[in-house]
Amino acid sequence: MTISTMRGFASGIASHTYAGFRRAFTGIARRGIRPTTVRGTRAIATAADLLKDSKIITNVVNQPPCEVTTLKNGLRVASVWMPGNSTTVGVWIDSGSRFETPETNGAAHFLEHMIFKGTTNRSRLQLEEEIEQKGAHLNAYTAREQTGYYARCFNRDVPWCTELLSDILQNSLIDPLQVEAEKHVILREMEEVEKSTEEVIFDRLHMTAFRDSSLGFTILGPVENIQNMRREFLVDYIQKNYTADRMVSARKSGHSSTQVFCCVGNVEHDKIVQLAEKHLCTIPPGKGGKYLEKPQFVGSELLNRDDNMGPYAHLAVAFEGVSWTNPDSVCFMLMQSIIGSYKKNQEGIVPGKVSGNKTIHAVANRMTVGCAEAFSAFNTCYKDTGLFGFYAHCDEVAVDHCVGELMFGITAMSYSITDEEVERAKRQLMLQFLSMNDSTSTVAEEVARQIIVYGRRMPIAEFLIRLEKIDAEEVKRIAWNYLHDQEVAVTAMGPLHGMPSLVDIRQKTYWLRY
């Protein structure tokens, strides 16, 4: 049996150039072309009409439709047919560390651990043996705004898999003795996370950018919260978040919450609906979603100078980005691709020194040997805000040069960018997007996130057409509106004696204006 815990950045996952791609694109569509959401009815999203007057290859219209049915208790059931012998079934919940308080921060992640420890119908050993005998893979992850529980199994085992997920979500024991034992496991996990400088950098970036907001919370929570976690906290979290009203995507002000039961594989939609009605219709209705105020982005810095970490410094600089549903989010994804990513020891066929990407070329040629060991642009979207910027690690003597070149690359998009640069980034983005549709698990996660965020699945053709319409002038307009002369959040750790000040970095967000 494989039970893995995947911590998200954003999605809370700390992203490289494309690591946060699935999470970022799920909500890029505008409000509109939405399926009917009458309870007990089915809605099918198609994309044939989107290909008119487009140069995009027409075979993208063959994407299987996403069928969505809303049950009587409000549970939204989504399915996508894909050929093959395996199917992914899962429940995605619009809930994570952002829905916690300072006192309960860490509860969502702690619950993810506890939910596999046995139910009123299965002991932990029975659960593990059952999954192993079926050859299935059970997975879970917790992010800042979402939690997912899903399994991949043979097509014939979908009824069993649905019942299993229903059991662990509704009937988990959460034994107090196991809660105490799991504290040590999570504390050890925290120690491992703290060894990853990139994870620490992005956690601190959220802390400083979204101060006094739950979006700045870490996913694991502080040590004292883990040590003080009790069964009552976890049960209260389930009662407030795992309810039927949080299973329907009500697109209203206040960002009401959602759960989605999703199935991707060689199984008919009607069968999935019948299974959901049988096993998931007993979930209580709840009392409505939780209102989330838009967090204030704070231009600030959070530095940790430690010369013993040398010879490399690690840093991140972020602007306030856009939400999943912002019409400009497609362009933000394209700008992420324009900046790109680079690793000195993994340059591939085209070395960075001769790359057509201006930022990569500049970084690779600065100081003769390059001013960064690696960097990656990131674009992380949330319900009502986002982060756009870059993460890098470089030699301690090259910190100022590294920050300067990367800030120049971002600021330059507000002033001058060529159609050639835009078209190159488009092709890279299209390839990344299309390659995401090869795995049932990847598609299931994508579909669930899109329905949670936007209320529907966005057809591939729609995304590609919106991307195709962006030109160099549009990139400059968006960059000028969001990135030019704007506040930045900065975090860094390591030997930082060459780190430019926040004021210096802020001045790099614009060129001379007179």
C-alpha cells in the first residue's frame, strides 16, 4: 500500500517555473459559460464553439467533456471519461490552513494524518491490508486553501474505492492516544521540511507578504500548536468544514466553500452519481461557508543572515499577483514562462549562455560564470490574491548581481518585450498545459480545483484561445498595471552580506521616469 502525504504550496506548494502550473491555471477563466447547477441535473461543458477563427489545432476539441451533477444534499459530483484500466476517485475540499485560526493553525494537516488511522468499520491494519490487496494507491495533501483525498485503482474497484473514501471521511475514529502518537510524527516531518531551504523561503514569503492574515500561516502550524493539538480541535474542524453545504460551489461574495467528488477514468458518469448517492448523501448540510477577507499585501522583508549556511544564499522576491478568477491570470502565467527557470548544472541542449530567453542569458553570463546557481519564476494564485516573482539561490558574492538581473527581467516587461519572446513562451506554456492531461490523477486534481474555484472545468480549447490572443502589447499593459513601481515582499536566508536592501529592490521595480 502507498499512503503518501503531499504538502501543497498555494495550491500552497512552493513552485518552480511550472510546479504551480496546475494550481495556477485552474481559475484563469472569466465568470461565464457556466454549467447549470440545478440540483439533481447534469451539466456538460464543451468547447467546439471556442475554436472558431482560431489557428489552434482542432483536435483539442476532442477533450472528453466534464460531466457535473449536483446531488440533493448539495454534493457536486464531477467525472471525466478517459480510456485505460485505472481510475482516480477522490474528494477535494475547499479548506486548508487559510481557514484556521492562530490557535488551531495546523489542524487541517494534522487531520490529514489522523484520517488514515482507522474508522468505526475498519481498523488501521484492515485499511492498509485492504488497499494493498486491491493494488490501489491512496494519497492526500493539504494546501493553504485546499485539501485532497484521492485514490487510484482498477476500474472494477471504483465502487469499493468510493465506499472506502466515504468511510475514512465520515467515520474516522481520531483516537486520543493516536493523536498523541502522531504529534511526534508531525514534529519529525516539520524537521524535514525545515531542512528544505526552498520550503522555508516560501513559508516565510507568505508570512511577510500576508502579515496579520491566515494566508500567511504555515500548513503544518507552529510547534506549540502541534504539541497542544487535541481530538476536540480535529472533530470541530471536521464539523465545520466537512459538511454538505461546503460541497457545492456557490459563486457568491465572501468566497463560500466547496467540496467536490471527482472521478476520472473508464467509468460512466451515471454509475459515479449512483455511488455518490449511496455513500456520500448522509453528510450533514452544515451552516454555510466561511467568509474570507481579502488579505492585505505588505511590502516588507524577512531576512535571516546565517553565514554558516554558505557558500549559497537563498532568496525570493514577490509582487502581489492575481486571483484564479482574474481575467489577467492567463497573462501572468505567460509572464512566468517569459522569465523562465534556470539551473547551472542542468542546462540541457541549449546552454544558458546562448539561451534565447533574455533573463536566462543575462543570469548565465553575469560575472563570467553566471550570477545564480538556479532560479525559477513563480505565479501562485489564491481565491482573491496571488504572488508573482522569483526564487533563486546563488553564491554569496553574487547576491546583488542575481537580484539585479532578475528584477531587470521582470521590470523590462513593462517597457519592452518582443513578439518573438511572447511566442516562445506561449509554445512552452501550451506544451506544459497539454502534457498535464496524460494521467487520471493529474486530470482529477485539475478538474476538482477548477470546479472549486470557478464552478466548472475550463476546456483546453478555451485556455489555448485565451493564451493565443495575448500579444506583446498586452504583456506590457499587464506588467505595467501590476508590476511597475509596485511594492515587493522579500525573504532570504544564508550569507546575506551582499543582499540589497528592501529600498534598493523597490527602486528596481521601475526605470528612470524623467
